[in-house]
Amino acid sequence: MKIVYYLPSLYIAGGLERTITLKANYLADSMGYSVTILTSEQQEKKPYYKLSKNVNHVDLGISFDLPKNQSKIKKLISYPFKYNRFKRRFSSFLNEYKPDITISTLRREIYFINSINDGSIKIGEFHVTRNSYHTSSTKSSGNHIINALKKIWTNYSLYKIKKLSKFIVLTNGEKANWPELQNTLVINNPLSFYPKKSSMCSNHQVIAVGRYSPEKGIESPIDAWAIVTKKHPDWILTFFGNGEYNIYTEQIKKLNIEKTCFLESAVTNIEDKYYDSSILALTSKYESFGMVITEAMSCGVPVVSFDCPSGPKDIIQNGIDGILVENGNIQELADKICYLIENEDIRKGLGKQAKINSERFKIENIAVQWQELFNSLLQSKDI
């Protein structure tokens, strides 16, 4: 079976890039598929995550956003020409390669991929949440013309997504965000690791992992920690992530918690950081899935998470392998962290169950779901 994935590039250290690389490697190495990752903006850079020698990588050589210092006017004028070139090269590749399955990550290609008559079955794989996608019906402005244009664009995008053979989302919560669609299917993201060892859940450290960006709600655990550290000054909160974190240092200073709250850059050995921790705090405003939750669970670390849309509720069994708190409720977040700090047996019990329950996210289990989908679609095509 010949499978083609498309995403803009592989050189970024993002969740999409990691997940596609992980699945492509496994499908090629362990399941014998012929897998090609098609990109358009790789710019001859090395993939951030290691690709198997059994996975083919083809780049179309079209950059929409680079160089980043180009003027907005120049970018706007050149866009139609670049888009047409992108469409031609993309279509030409599929028509020559003749894959069985083509998987779109719902970028620019979604507007023409269904019209390519290469014989492949077209699948969409959605790695964000509708709340942050341009088809969100909840976003509006005071300008009636802009709202009308948004509605037209939303309906057009939905029309294209409906034409896909399947539209894959990561959680049941996300599936509920698309009531207009009948072609949705839930397949979770796989774990990139499932270690044999586990955290002892005895070190006095709470960990938070993610980008230093507004949607991750970094300010919330900092505010909560100002409450926690008064009761438990011998515990620390440590963040690990990409991005600019200096904007949060002032908040930490104002709250006078510099001695127990620390901001660190992302690390390659994040597993070791989970082992050194006893609780993970997640306070995103929204999630498409929440890979840090499953990573922490696989390391035996219980998670205290905002019940934000739309990932945590699908992963965490409240009170069994982690704790869900009301979305945005700082006091409840602090209270639940204190509860686990003060109840070591419960904390360790949640961590132990978290590791057991996270087995369903192992790559071998997720890959079987994809295999079943591929086979069912090809069988339906042949009937």
C-alpha cells in the first residue's frame, strides 16, 4: 500500500511534525507500507525528528512565508502565483506516484486535493481544534461585511472537508465541534515513547510542559502556585517549553515566588524531567489533544488539568488516573495540587493507574486503527 502524507515542512519542532514522522516511520518499518511525506517549504533543511530510511521525503520547493522580512504587499501580490505553482506540483506528484491513500493536514491543499484524479483515497487529519481554525463559527467581529465573508469562507471550507473520504480528529470532544460533518472518525495521537520505568512520585516538584504562548495559559499555574507555595514552600514548580518566557518572569516577581517557581527552555530529555516530578499541571485554554498529558501518564505522573476543550476529558479519568478541574478556575487548580501534595498514597496511586491507562496510546495500538481505516476504505472503493 502506497501512502502519502502532506504537511508544509518537517524542520519545525512541533507536535504535527513529530506525530506525522512517528506514524510514517512505524507504518513503513513495522507494517511494510510504502510511505512518502510530501512537503512544500522544507528549504533543504533537515527534518527535526529523525525519519526512517524507509520513508521517502519529497519537497515541492515552494515557500509562501519566506523570507520572513518580505513586505506584506509583495507577499500578497506573489501569493496567487505561488499557490498555482503549488497546486500544479502537488497534483503532478500524485498523478505520477499514484498512491492508494493521500492524507491532508488541512492546509492550502484542502481546497483542491479532492479534485486530483490520481485514484487515491483522500483523508483529512486534523491536528488543531476548531476553536482555533478558520471554520470556527464562534468567531465574529463588529463588521457585518467581515462576518459575511467569514461565513462564506467557512461554508466553502466545510464543503471541501465534507468531500474527504474521512476526516480524522483526535478526540470525541473535537468530533462534537463538527456537527455538520458525517465523515468524522476519532483516532488519538500516539505516544512517542512508552518507558519501562516510572516516576516514584516522591520528589517535591510539579512540572508544566508546553510552548510559552497565550493559548497554553502559562499565567494560570503561576497564579495557582502563589497559593500552593504558601502551604508547601518545600515544593517547586518548573516549566519546560519553547518560546519567549521573559514576559512571565515579571508575574513571578510580583507574586514573590521566585524561590519556588522556575521557567526553563525545552529539553530533549523530557522523560527524565517527568521522572523527577510528582505532578503535571496543564492549564491550556484549549487543546486539540494534549500530548504532554499522555507523555506524563506514560511516565507514571498524575495530571491535574483544566477541563478545557477538547482533549483532557478524553484522556483523563477524573479521580482514577488524574484530576480534572473547572476550566480557568485558579483556586480549584491550587486546591487539587495541594490535595495531591498532601496525600502521597493517592498521588502515587493515580500515577500508577495513569501509566496503565496510557498503554492505549502506544504507537502499535494507534497504528492498528489506521490500518483498519485504510483497509476499510480500499475495500469500499473496490466494491
